[in-house]
Amino acid sequence: MKKTIVLFILVFFVLLSSAGAAEFKRLLGPILSSYSRPWPGPFSGNYPYLPADGSTLSPFRNSRFSFFGGLGLEFPLSRMLEVEVEVLYKEAGGQYRFDTGFFDSYRYEFQLRELSFPLLLKTHFWKKSRPYFLAGADPSFVLSHRYQLFHRSEAGWIFEKVEEADIKSYTAKSDLALVLGLGFEAAVNKRRVAVECRYELGLANLYRGSLPGPENQSVRVRSRQLLLVISYAIE
């Protein structure tokens, strides 16, 4: 996995060195992210263990809403093909709620900050049209990972924070995701503006902790991300 990420970074900088033929772009937008299963811990012994509920590909289930931003370089290969390399700062993670048999409720919130280097190939459907399809890979480096635990008692109405911790030591240093998406490009005030919807399927196991019992060797947590990308050319 590390060799694959290093290869993508090398390709990124090779393309960057030929930036004279490229178009600089600014990228930003919202991101909806989740994990393939609840994060296994570690959590305080005073609070319930968050049980697994099965692996999922959906970014909407147990998701966290945040934002991202960055820069991109677009290299035209032909009238219908383009290569784009990007640098993005993203806040991802997940959010889970757990209700006990005594009507107490717990809410777990995870904040994963990462620096990503997407490498994408874009192809337009027709020569004169601006809708396009994109595919590629997104290697990223984990900058930080924290979780917060909120509790609401049976008689209460408000969730109160009861625990917060840095869990980067239990998290992988890097991730690699497959990227698929659709976009539409238009000219606004003589500037190229595009709106894209991207789905990123994480391939790497982010969990680097250990659990007692039979799950010790089988816990795998992967990222799921849905991005709405708004980009515009920088003059």
C-alpha cells in the first residue's frame, strides 16, 4: 500500500513539473463521509462498547457532514480527455448513535483530517458537450484523528460531552481510495466553472488497534466519502 501511494505522489509531481500546459483550478465544497463499520475503540470502560452493524458501502449511513478545499491542475490530452491532479485538505470521519436498554443514548463523533492527492482521468461524452465522467485514485495521508463521546440520560433532552480523545495512534498513516464521478462544466463570466459529484471507496484498513477476543485479527475499517466539488479556473 505504501509503495502504491508513493508511486501516485511521484506521478503527481511529474505532472506538476509540466504545469506550463495546465490550467490552475480552485476546488471546494461539502463532503459526506462515513466508515464501513463503527470504529472499534479504544473507549473508556465507563461507557458502552460501540457494536458493529455490518460493513456498508453507503456514505449516507452513520455519516458526518463537513467541508474540503484545495487546488488542482488540469492537463488536456485531447478534445475529449483530460488528466487532473489535485491537493485537497479534507475533514472526514463518521457519527454513530447507540441507545441502551435503559433508554440512555450515546453519540460517537469521529473527526479524521487528511491531505489528499487525487489523480483523475476525465472524459467528455461528446466533443461539443460539457458533461463528463471521471475516474481515478485518491492517496491520502492522515493528519489527525479524534473522537468525542456525548451522553443523554433517560430523563434528559440534551447530549452532553463526556469524553474526548486523540486516536491517531490507533489509525493508519495513509489511505487509498478509488474515485468515480460525474460532472458538468460551463463558462461563467469567461471563466470555466464545474460541478462534480464524486464517490470515493476506501481500500485500506484504517484501524491499527487491537481488540480482545475473536475479533482481534478481523477488524477492518474503511472510508466512504461523497463529495460535491465546485471548481473554477484561476486566472
